[in-house]
Amino acid sequence: IVAAAVFFPLEDALKPMLDGVVGSGPVASVLAGNMAGALGAAAVNPLQAVRYRSMSLRSGSASPGDHHFLATARSMFQEGGLRPFAKGLASTAMRDLVFGGTFTMLRKGL
């Protein structure tokens, strides 16, 4: 849900800018989808990293309530600064770049 909340506004904002660069048409639409996918991944990846860490901590703990989102994020930052929040970002951005362009192409019937 968070990814969609980021993707669609980004796609709508990028499309007019790309129209001016590559001309209005399917190329601009697909590029807007590609860029929205990659930028959306960059925006959402830190939240996903905290979520995955929190889930992994809960699965090995007798007390699942000890691993709240903010406590997990704080612990991650204390352990490695910003690096743990960027883990997996390159592969996620590439996946969402491809997905974004493909999804836009299929959705708009290009």
C-alpha cells in the first residue's frame, strides 16, 4: 500500500517533465513508470528494512512485543548508521524500475 501511495503520484509528476524531454507519448509514459518505480523503491526501502528486521527478531523471540518498529529502527541506526536502511536497495530499485515501466505500459495499453 505504501509503495502504491508513492508510485502513482511520482508517475503523475514525472510524466509532464518527461514529455518536455522526449516528447509526449508512450516513451515518456514508460520512462515515468521506470523512474517512479526506482524512486519509490528508494523511498520505501528503509521502511521495509526495518519491517524485515523486526519480523526476524520477533520470530526468534519469546516476547514478540519487544520489537516495535521504532525500537528496531533505533537499534539498526545504532548498529550501523544509515547503512542497514539501504540494505538491498540496488536490487529493489532495479526490480521496481522494471516493474514500474512494465506496469505503466500494460495499464495504459501501450
